[in-house]
Amino acid sequence: MFKKHPSIYIIAAAISLACSSALSPTHAASDIPGTKQLVRGIVTQDLEAAGYFQQGVNSYNQRDLDIAADAFQKALERDPKIAPAHFYLGNILNEKGRTGEAIAQYQQALALNPDLEEAHYNLGVIYYQQGQIDAAISAYERTLAINPENSYAYYNLGAIYYQLDRLEEANVAYRQTIRLSPENADAYYNLGIVLEKQGQLEAAAVAYQKAVEINPNLAAGYNSLGNILSRQNQPEEAIAAYKEAIRRHPNDPSAHYNLGVILYYQEQLKDAVRPLKRARDLYRSQGQTSKADEVDLLIQQIEVLRKQPRR
């Protein structure tokens, strides 16, 4: 889990609000429009090589990857200095899981054209997936040096900085993403996570609210908003947020759990049991047996309290 909430003690058990998910994932290489666009301008003076290259681009855009790869190879046999052909081959090899060969093709493309933005970006994605974090950061920084308007690179840098606990840099990266892509709900959601960890709860709540306004189906946004409202002692608003999270994603155990916990604190013991049982069953069905057992223990403790005479 990327974010944790302070422990909330109930009877003898330490219970904390659950997170439905961590940061929204980084954008993959195939997400960036430049990876599929037709290359503009003349790529080679060799007409036969140019013909093979265009065949490759057409086949690539039609998702005929094997035919595209063959065409790009033939183009490079005629003219090895066609940087975009190396780039497209890198994309194809990467999609086939041959990342080592993909890296070599991207590097060859950059040796021929150091300003090929998409190649730097795609290398950043691969390096990140391989755990080469410093190399990924460098690749994204090179991407932005070429094109400061690349929101995808800022978004992925934000995720990396967060994982490195470089929160202020993550904050800046996500704000840059939002500046360039104001309808990016995931960027607002991730910014909310960063702000929450920085202790800026009101700003985090605003970010989560904006995320769900843009994408009403972002259940994790409602769940995280509920957690903040709970910490701000706004139980009714938190309950409404958790219920909305459940409506959007009925099989997320954390939202059911959080609803049960806050109902307990409102001394609505009978109402608390139902969502807690649902959370327990979902955790168990999803293979999270230790969490299911913890919730089951809490249910048992609440049932004991319900049987005690009220004072």
C-alpha cells in the first residue's frame, strides 16, 4: 500500500481505515499518441527503403505487427539510418516482451536522432518496469527537455517520486500533469494521495473531489475522500462518500470496511456489522485471509458489545 492512515483503536484491536488502491498506475508506452502516429517528412532518400518504411507504418497502425516488423527490417536493410524504423521496431519488440531487444532499437533510434521524444519516453517506461529507477527518471527528464508539454512524462515522474518519498517533487509533477491535462482524473487522485501524506488534508480532499467530478466511476477517489472526511470529524459526509464508493465498486472490501468502522464510531453497532461482514467475505474471496480474519475478530467484538446492557 502506498498510503497508510493512523491506527484507530477499537476495544483491543488496532483498526485503520483501508485504502481501496494506491497510486493510479503509470502510463505505458502505448498510451502516448506519438507511438502510433505517422512519421512526418522524408525519412530516407532511398525510395525503396521509404516504401518499405511506409508499409511498416501502415501495418503497425493496423496492428499487423509481424508484417510491420518485416517491412521495417527491409527498410533498414536498404538504409540503416532510418531512426523511426528503429523506433517502431522497438515498440513491436516491447509489445512482444522482448525488452532487451526493444531497448537496443530505441537506443539505436536515439543515436541517429537524439531528439526522438517518444523513444526517450518508452525507454523510461521499460526502465521503470525493470526497476531501474534512476535510468527511468533520466529518460523522462530527457523527454521533457525535448517537449516540456508531455503530460505523460510528468505523470510517470510523479509516481516515481512518490515511491521514493520525494513528495514535493511528486506534488510538482502531478500539478504539471494537471496543468497540461486538466481532465486527467488519475492525476488529481494521485495528487490527493501526495497531499494527504504531506498532511495537507483540505487540499487533498479538494483533489479527490475533483478526481471524482471528472471520473464519477473512480471508486477509490470516493473511498479516499471518505477517509479524509472521517479524519476531519465529518462522519455524515464520510459515510456518504463510502456509500458512493460501494455503489461504484461493490466488490471493493476496503470501502465496506471503512463504512463499518465509521458506523461503529457513531455507535450504530447493528448497522456497522453488515458492511463489515461484506468486507470480511470479500477479503476472503479475494484470498486476503489475514485481513478477513482481522475483520471477523472485530465483528465478534462488536457483537459482544451489542449484547451488553446500555448504561
